[in-house]
Amino acid sequence: MKKILVLCTGNSCRSQIAEAYLRHFSKNKMLVYSAGLETHGVNPKAIAVMKEDGIDISHHTSNPIDQYRGIDFDFVLTVCDHAKEHCPFFPTQAKKFHHNFADPAKAQGTQEEILQEFRNVRDAIKNYCESFMAQNS
């Protein structure tokens, strides 16, 4: 079974959303993990907007990248520039992919405006993950 690692800075929003969609679109035929250079906990707004799309990530945990050093991944996806630029090296023959998604946790405005930014990022990640799985599964 192929293995995918999704990396982000804090493993709280973007990588959590991507992990969930990659699992969904692979129909659980790939092992998907997510991690961060740091761990910030899973953002409650990310949980809420994923629930709106019928996917429960409330059980996800925020994990440090070091937790996965012993796994030989087939794919490593970075979903923010900071993770791509600062990811510590670990030996892998994985194919690497990168797409910088806006950080919805930095959104400002009213509660509704902030939630809308989370939805926008969720939808962009969903489209990316669907396309990724169509090309790589």
C-alpha cells in the first residue's frame, strides 16, 4: 500500500484538511499521514468546515514530523511554503509535490469572514487532492 505524508507548519489546518481529502479520494487504498514542523493542535474551525463537507476530522491529532522518520513514503506533499523551505531532511525516495495554500488561521475579519476563508482554503485543497489522487493512484 502506498504511503503519503502531508506537511505543513503547525499541522493544524491545511495538512489536516489535505490528509482527510486524500484518504477520502483514495478510498482508503493509500496510507495517509500528516505532520508539522511544529504541532499546534487541530484547529476547531478546520474541524467545523470539514464537517460541513461531511468529513469528520475531530479525531485527528497534530503530529511532529519526527514521528514519521522511519516510514518510507511514496509521496511527500508540502502545503505551505514555510514547510517546503524549512522541512528537516529525512531519507526517502518519495516523490515530492508542493502547493502553497493560504493559511486560514491567519484570516481576519468577522467570524463569518474568517469561516469563509477556511471554506475557500478547504475547497482549494479538496480540488488539489482530488486531482492528485486521479493522477497518482
